[in-house]
Amino acid sequence: MIAKTYIVRGRVQGVGFRWFVDHEARLLGLAGWVRNNVDGSVETLAMGTEEQHAALLRKLKQGPRAARVDEVQVAPAQPVAGLTMFRIEGAW
């Protein structure tokens, strides 16, 4: 199981971005979470296969219709034991 964090910048808050990520991650079978950050970005921790991560990255770069994605930063992360589903976390 590979874990990665994604920081998405642009017009990504107030446009349904977290719900979009939650939906896409669940369809892909990823475990993890998505949350808004105080700096206006959206952060995601995802755990899955390299193929699942590649598909998620494509979706994050696209975003929901009302969003504008300027940048997606990807970094390796530590897998979280016991995290088996995807969820939306609190705003911050």
C-alpha cells in the first residue's frame, strides 16, 4: 500500500472540491481523507496502488466543474494503520 499527500491550489474551496475528491477516491477504492487548509488549499492523504494514485492525480488536476486547479503538489507519506475507507475531514 502506497501513501501520498496531495496539496491542491487554485479556486478549490467553496466549489465542492472535497466532495468531488471523496467521490472519486471511493470509486477508485482508495483509503484516506480530504480536508480544507487555512491557506485556501485542499489537502488529501490517499493510500492505494500506484495505478490508483495515477488515476486520482488525473482527477485532482481536473477538479469539479466550478473549480480552477492551478497546482497539485504530491509527496510521499506514511501509511496510516487502520485507515480503510475514504472520508472528508473538518475544515481545519
